[in-house]
Amino acid sequence: MCRSTTERTSRMIAQFMMKHSFRAISHLEIKHESSSSPIMKTTTALGLLMAAAALAAHALAEQCGSQAGGALCPDCLCCSRFGWCGSTSDYCGDGCQSQCDGCGGGGGGGAVESIVSKELFEQLLLHRNNAACSASGFYTYDAFVTAAAAFPDFAATGDDETRKREVAAFLAQTSHETTGGWPTAPDSPFSWGYCFKEEIGATADYCQLQLWAGGRGHRRGPPENPELVATDPVVSFKTALWFWMTPQAPKPSCHDVITGEWEPTTSDNTAGRVPGYGVITNIINGGLECGHGPDDRMANRIGFYQRYCDVLGIGYGSNLDCYDQRPFNSGLHLVMIAARAAKLVAMKAMALGVLALAYAAATARAEQCGWQAGGAVCHDNLCCSMWGWCGLGRDYCNGGCQSQCGSALFRGDDVVVQQGGGRVGGVASVVTGDLFDRMLPHRDDASCPARGFYTYRAFVAAAAAFPAFAATGDNDTRKREVAAFLAQTSHATSGGPYSCGYCYKEVKGATSDFCVPNARWPCAPGKAYHARGPMQIAYNYNYGAAGEAIGADLLGNPELVATDPTVAFKTALWLWMTPPSPRSPSQPSCHAVSTGQWTPTTEDRAAGRAPGYGLTTNILTGGLQCAAGGGGSGAGRVAFYRRYCDVLGVSYGPNLDCSGQAPFDEDIVSSAAGK
């Protein structure tokens, strides 16, 4: 009888504490011990009694629901609104989170189902089960709904539009963390969320010792089965929803932000942190993506969000980015998250799984890189894998590696590759910042309208979005491709002799809007599509195709090519890397020609088209400079190319001009011509 009473009392006190947001032990301040005040002593004693009761209740009734990372009660018990298990109306009535009528159901999973049907889920995550996705078959609709039932406020707060916007925001952030898309992916890169469920080739177990105030260290060990996050889809979704719903002081929860329940403080307003989707990115990965101006990672998160809002038929809301927001001042680390919810969050981070939300927010050790992270380069000379993660070994430094692939010694399967070896990759390993300045010494002259625009950093960031650029073939081939690309773009933007490339970023005084009828790429009202960027792309159909490939709305915002240097370089690299097919199936890309991957057909040989730098001129502007009676065979382009080859210490190769070559049967794809 006494034990029963104790259990009941303990639970009542614990429920009371949970309801009124007591933090039992953390509020027992040390200063009470030295106080002689009876009130202080009484407060301390009461606090200790309540803490002891809470601990007793914890031992006797397992926590559940959002307070315990979505855990379900044993024996089909109900989970109360305060996160405790039982079978009375206090547990199974108002606010019950799960198993509210036994294991037959209850709990709020219907909130998500009423917004996202199974068919709509398939439409939102269109390619998650693609054969190329390692998580194919893992992230199911049923698992999503089951996990959501453990968090009854998710997708159930506010009006229908607010609820839909929360689902769009959650799926957008998690899709970005698990994306398998690339700039030219079918149906856009924003249809390839939930492609991965864990980090590939992890080089650490992410188990660390956390030191708390007072100097005492406590090992917060991983759960016994951290692999559940990558093997049990319900658990996987629950970890993400736990992170989404849980505030991390001074950060609000993502849920409170997207549902309009968060009010920014004076400090938030001063820091530019205002309600909207952008603050959610600040919560999740602000230290890397916010407060530094435009960031491709942030842009990708917005791209997913806008697509999902479009599918759900709602507006986006305001303040989608965090470009001008200072990050929250939080030293939160993944281990600290685990200290609060050690039952669910594995120290051995499943970084590319849905748990990557917590991983990213904690700024854990394997930062994203490459095109997936706006061209970021790994710290400590680590290799950037084709999937955008930093590490050493074959999985990171070999096939598909984006940058620093040989900038440091690495070992993988008994292979050691040194800088200068045949398999190093990435444009940064071919052209350093100093070499870039030497090749383009006058681009920032006072007389150049583009001064300060074409930066080395923007070049490297853009090149990272095209991992085969400057990474195909041996060292000479890679250098020759960089020389050819810079030569063609220097000619298009030249302000004088052959050391004066990149002086202009757009045509001045254009007399036409370069808008032509095109069903797929219609012109936006009031927009002009005159020549801009390193390759001086022109016409709405080129802006539209380039924008789709790089994930930017260039039809609606063509001026980005002259205001965002990374976008500008990306448009030029898109034109360089992309064959014009299907308009001219026989015409190769400049990249394929420069790297020796193109073999001329019988028709090509009959037309005099042979491998070499001259053919890239033919591809870009053959109708003007290679045709009989045209503007020459590209002597200016050849001069730039020779100079850059000399600087890089590489031979020119054969067939430098396009004299004697018939142009391809193709409309001119660029206005980088006529100079």
C-alpha cells in the first residue's frame, strides 16, 4: 500500500513539474548551500524532494512522446501530454500523444495524413526510390505517418495553410540533407530528396567526452543500437521530428518558427533574425550558411521548399533566406544534444540520414563541401567526395572527388596518392589563387567595368558544381582544359590585349531584349536577355536552360548573371560542359573536345572538324568565325589560349584554329563572338 501511494505521488509530482516546466536539478543553485536563510534552505529541500520524486517516477514509468524522442509506452499504455505512461484518463484523455486507445491507434498521426496523402508523398519525393539512391525503399509514407503520430503538434498547429507550410519546410530541410540530386538531374535537383540514409565511408565514430560546468566529465555514450537510425525508418523519421520540435536555447524550435508561435527578441531583431523559413536554416546550420551573403546551400534549401509549397498549393511566406542573419550564439554540439535525448541521438552520426539535421546544427566534424555546399573546400586538406563530404581514403579522394583530391597524402586500400599524381582532381589543384591573378592580371583595373566581380573564389565555387571540369585525364589534359576555358571566356570579356580578359560582365547599351518566342523558356515581362557573364550567354532559351541546370531562376532574374559571380561562372561552365543535343546531336561539348573524349565522325572529318582547341571555337561561334567569309578563324582566341598554356607550363596541342572547318549545323548558342 505504501509503495503504491509513493508511486502515485511521485508520478503526480513529476507530471506537475513537467507541466510547469521545472528543471529539477539545474535550478538547485549552489549558492543555496551557503545561505543561512530558512527560506533558501526550505526552497532547496523542496527542490531536492521534487527532483527525487521525479527521478523515482522516471524509474517507475518510462517517458514517451515528444519528451522522449517519440518513444512509445510499453504494454500498449497511453502516453500523456506530459510524456508519461499510464492507462487512466489523465494519460489517455486530452493531449494524449500515442496509443490513446491502446495499440489500436490514437495520438494525432492523422494530422499529417490529412495534409499529405500517400500519392502526394510520392509526388513530393519523386526520386527517393531511384536505383541510384542507396536509401531506395527505406523512407516510406507509412514510416513518416507513424513517426509523426508521436509528435501530435506536428502538422496540427494553425490553419490548413500553416500546417501545409510546416510539412513543406520539414521535408525541404530533410531533403537537402539527404539529397541525391545534381544540377542537371531529371525533374530538377529538388526532386531527389531522401536519396541517402547515412554517411558513406565515415572515418570517425563521433563519440566524444562532454565536460560540464564545474569540471566534471561524464561519458554520454551512444545508444546500444545507433544503427537503428539507418535501419528502422520509423526511428529515423522520429529523430528528425524530435530535432524539429525541440528548442535548443537560445534557438527556438523549427516548429515554433514555421507555425508563427515564435516571437523574435530585441536581440533577434538586431541580428536580422525574423520569422520565416530562413530562420529554420539558421537554427539548423546557421554557423555555416547564414550571415555571409548569398550561399548555394541556403539556395538549395529554398529550392526544395518552394517546390514542396508549389506541390501543396500554398504560398512561401516571407524571409526565405538567412543571408543577412547573424547565426544564433549557441555552442550546441552533437554531444550536448545527446545529453538531452541520449535514447535517440547516436554519437555515431548517421550524417546523411535524416539525423543529419542534428548533425548539421551541431557543426560536427565532417563538413559538407563541393557543389552541394556552394563550392566550399574541406578543412585540413581533406578530400571532398562526389557526394559532398570531407574525408580520406578511396571513398572521398578517388572517383568523383571534387577538390583537394591529392592536396595531402591519403591512404585507402593500401593506395597512397601524392599531390601531382595522376588522380588528383578539382580546379583548385590546377590553378591556385596566385596563378589565377597572374593569368588575369588586369581584370580588376579601374578601367574595367567588371573590376572586383570575377573572383577566384567564385570560379572555384562554380567549378565545384561541375566535378568533371579540370578533373578529367592526366595533369596536362586538365591544365589544357582550364587554359581553353579561360581563353574562350577571356576573349568574350576582353578589355584589350591577351592579358586583359574578364574586363566586362555584360554588354552595355544593348538595343534588344534578346527575347524570342519559345514555349519552354518564355520571357518574363520586362526582362532583357542580352549577353552577360564570362561566356556572354544571350537569349531567353539559353538563360532558361542554364538556370534549370544550375538551380537558379534566370528567366525571372537574368541580371543574376551580372550580379552574382558564382552564378556567372556557372552559366559559362554549363555552356562549356553541356553538348547542345538534341538540337544538334553530332555536336560535342567543349569539355569532351578539350579532354580528348570526342571522336570525329565521317561527316566531321569531311567537314574538316578535327580534335583540338579550334573545335571549341567552332562549337561556340563557328557560324561567325569558321564559315567561309566569317570573321576569321579565331586568332584572338588562339592568342589567349597560348598565353594561358604558357603560364600553366603545358603544350598547346594540335588544330588551334578553325580554319578549314565547316561550322556545325546549329544556331549559335552564345554571343561570345565577333570580337
